[in-house]
Amino acid sequence: MLAFVVFTLTHVPQYDCEDQCCHAKHTHTTSQVAYLKNSGGIEVEFDDMKIDGAGEIVDFDFVFKKEYDTTTFSLYVGCGGCASSKPDNYDTPLTLPIATPRYYQNGKLEGFSQTSYYPLFPKGPQRKFNTTGLKGCHDHHFSLRLIKHDNATEDIVWGAVLGCPEFSCERFTTSERIAFPIYVIRNHGADWNRAPLTLPIYAVGVALLLAFVLWWFWGGWLAFKVPTGPVFPRQMSIMQDGKAAHWANLKCIVWVTSPRCVLYSFAVWAILVDLCETLHHYFFIASPNAPQDEDGFVIFAIWVSFKLFFFLSAVLPWIWAREIPESKWRGYKFQCSAGFNDMFDGLSLFSPFWALPQWSLVDLAIGAAAFFLFGAGFFVYPFAITLAALLRLFDWIWPSKARPPNEQCELYVAGDEIDTGCAIVGPDLSALPL
């Protein structure tokens, strides 16, 4: 559902057009926007339009990064191309400039791309063009065009919007859906928000923070290893009463490097960078320039919630891979029990139920959703989580050749009761006082 909302509230974008003149990627019935700077525009060939008879109504709009002085530019809608690079590709406008309002409309906040913009024209007839006005045009192009005047003191960053404002004409192709993260990066950078350094800064900062957390809480390189043995590492650590606080020193546990854990680390890093970028551009760049309406904020909150879901979808399997050895999840049968083992059974946090390899099918679905619908984690997340899911699927089909350690486990006593939860071939139990 959210994916539908994303791609019906967002125009198909276009960048880097030759001579600042964009040839529309889709027909004029698809809502699209060309991001431009200074003189330029977007054009449509007559072959794609209905000129004869009663013609048709074409919806358009001009949006701006900020409220520029309207005396520093002119706007044209109608006959003629939009190339504006002198002297080779300059086309004299074949229509008169349209009357521009003195004041801009209220600023709009775009929650999905974390940008703000100012429409110049109010909704209504001023945003519509009847193609019957093109019958005498010999250029065979319809265009939306801006001409910057010599009295302008700064660059004019703007967007030429073509297509209806309603939901019915927003259409993204599969490749455009996949490229959504690129659109966000470009809009955050020089093409609109003018803050291109936030992404590399957060990429480095989150990597350093994640490295510190792994070193401080997960034993450094041990974060990329999984346990091989007959017991839960946490259970063993609890029963040793802190004598083996560092899990690398636990008896009966051998730690094996796991490519899946490495992939989870990349996925967690990528989605955290995405979240930081999203929150920074929304609250510190876009919001101060446009009022926050309740509906827009709710949509933004839902958007962030999905990214938090993707974060949990990477960090929780990573935790369970380190907490639950294969000997515990392979062949596990769900059951609820009381006593010490509650935290390692049923639906508890460290139950083998959450480490079952069948979850790899859910992981694959999450990876596909992140890749084709949401673009979460700037491509790194969906690739990492999908590869991790495939490795998990491989573990399901082909059991690991790793074997528990040959050394014997000691029997640990919790209080006055003997706990045999970790007992395997070991000391002679008959020699212990009961």
C-alpha cells in the first residue's frame, strides 16, 4: 500500500538534459518533472499530442526551490522548443510569456524525497493548456520554458512539471522504481537541497559508530562469527556467573566466521545511513522552508517506520545468528515451557524459533521489497539482505559440516539445583552429591 502511495505522489524525475532542454521521457499524460537551473525547459513533440478538433487539455506547473524575484525571469507555455544554449541551440520563443503571479503559493513539503518547493501558480485554469492553441505552430514542439533575465543575481533552481496533479497519471516503470534512491540522492544534493555532503558524512559517521558498538558490546570481530556447539552462548555465560563474560572464552563453543553476519553488518550500516539522511533533510533542510501539514507528517512517519522495519529485519537475524547455534535450531519443535529455559524457547527473544532457516523466504521478500519498491539503504541494503537470505536458504538445504568441539563440557550448578541444560558427554554425574 505504501509503495502505491509513494509512486502516486511522486513525479517521474528527469535530470542533466542537454542544453537544459529536456525531451519528455514519457507522454504528456504521465506526471513528470524536469529539474533545471536557469534558462531551459521541457518539450513534447506534436506526434504525442492531439492537436486537431477540440484538442486536449495539458496540465503543467512551475515549481521553485525558493521564492525568487519574479521580475528576473519569464515563463513560456506553448509553441516552440526549449533549447537555450547560445549561439548554437537557441530557439526564439514562439509564444508570448505568460503572466506570472506576484506572489508564490504556500511552500510544499515532500516527505518521500525530503524536499520543499514553491509552486508559482494556484490550482485551476492557470495550470492548464488547450492544445488547439498549437494549430498554427510550425516548430512541432510544445514546451514549458523559463528564460532567465540579466538582472538575476543568483541561479534559479526550478522544476518544469508536466502531467495531471491527480493520482491517475503518476506511472513509474520498473527501472524508475529501482532508481528511486538515485532520485533521492540527487534531490538531496546539487539538484535541489544543495547539501551533497550529508551522505558521505553520515556514511563515515555511522560506520565509525557501528564499529564502536560492535567492539564495545559484541566483542569486535566476534560480531561476524556464529557459535558451533551444543548450547546457547548466552545460557552458558549466565551459568558461568560472569566468569566467561567475553563469549570468545566460553567452553564448548567454537566460533566460526559467518559471511551472513558480514552481510547483515552492511545492511544495518546502509539502512542507518538512509535513516540519518532522511531525518536530517526532512527536519533541518526541508521543514524550515515549508509548513508541516498533519497529513504530510503522517505520511513521512509511515515512511520512516518502514525504514525502521527494514533495520530490524537486518539487526534481529544478525543477533539470532550469534545467539543460537545450528544444533539448537535444526530440527527445533516449537514448545512453551516454564523455568530457566523460558528465554530460550517458545516466542522468547532467544528462541530457536526465530533462527529457523525457513525465515529465509521472508528475508527474500523483504529484500525484493527494499529493492523494487522502496529503495531503502541506497541499493546496499537490498543486495546485502538478499544475499544473506540466500545463504540462510543454503544452510536450510545443506547442513553445516562444522561439528561441535570434542572437548567435554563441565556441569554447571545454578543455585542449589543441578542444571543439565548444557550437559553432554562429560563428568560422571554419579560422582556428584545430590
